[in-house]
Amino acid sequence: MKKEQLEELKDKCNNCYKCELGKTRNNIVFSDGEPESAKAILIGEAPGENEDKTGTPFVGRAGKLLNEFLEKAGISRAEDLYIINTVKCRPPQNRVPTDEEKALCSEFLLKQIEIVNPNVLIFCGATALKSFYPKKTPISKIRGEVLELEIGGKTRKCMPIFHPSYLLRYHSLEEGSPRDLMLKDLKKIKSML
Ligand code: URA
């Protein structure tokens, strides 16, 4: 059962102090969603303040905006998605996680992908994209494309999308605006689930 394997991994993560983030976290932020029914994994960057307090990913302002977009695209956060981050502990002042922190945390990330084994991986923002995609293509150039990448010994369909924090700065819904593109990308993902 996926749930049992993930619980075991979560226990291990709870006891992890391999990097400095383990010293300052209040909670690890392991996942949200239903691993048995999830058809996609959405990978964000790192927990923020609200996530660190609650232990749940994407519950702050960015998370609320993400929820709105998911609903508009007809994707159920609770049933269709398993939501995680590249690192499981909050970086101080919400800075971007370092390469070392990401590398030390990658055993949890890769194992989560392997266990849930979804149809699609969604790279939500540049940090998630960079964790798996070797080229330096900016997210604005590659978002919405379906990439086939070798991850955890398997070729997997992956799609980069904008991070909702970025969308908090752009309110336009005009054709070609970041919010318009985000909705189009999520609708494309919906068709792949
Ligand atoms: N931003 C992220 O990338 N992940 C979260 O869990 C919250 C905000």
C-alpha cells in the first residue's frame, strides 16, 4: 500500500537533521492529497511560514491562489493531486533552498515520486523545474510543454507551470497574460490525468 510506504518515509523525514533546515523548522511539510487516487504530483519550491506552522504544503496566500486555479481547471486538489515540495523544511526568511539542501532532501522527493508513481509530474515554479531539468531554460519559455524525463529509473511526463507566488504580482486575465497561461496549462494537465 502506498499510504504505508509513505508513512514510513514520513517518519524518516521527521527524524532527518541532515541539513541546517532541520534545526529551525517547526514541522516538516511532507505532502498533501490522497496518494492512492492522485494522478499527478505537483512539486513546489519549499514550505513558507504558514506551511511550517501547519505541516501542510500550499496553505498560505500562494496556496489559496493555486486552489482557485485548480478549481477553475476542474482539478480536484484533494483527489487528483499529491502536493509536495523540493525540500521538506522551511528555509529561513523563505529564501530559495540551496543546491546542497535540495540534494540532501532529494531522497525523500524521489521516493515520494517512485511510490505514488503518477501519470504526470507538475513542476510548479523554477526551483522544481531546475531540480529535474538540466538546461537553463527560463520557466516562462518552457511552461506548458510536456517534457519526457528520466526520473527514478522511469521516463515520466512532466510539465512546468508558473508558481502561484509569481501570479500574485500579475492580475491581468488577458490572452497571453501569466494568469491566462496558468489556466491553459492546468486545463492541459487536466486532460492528461
Ligand atoms: N510555496 C511553495 O513552493 N510551497 C509551499 O508549500 C508554499 C509556498
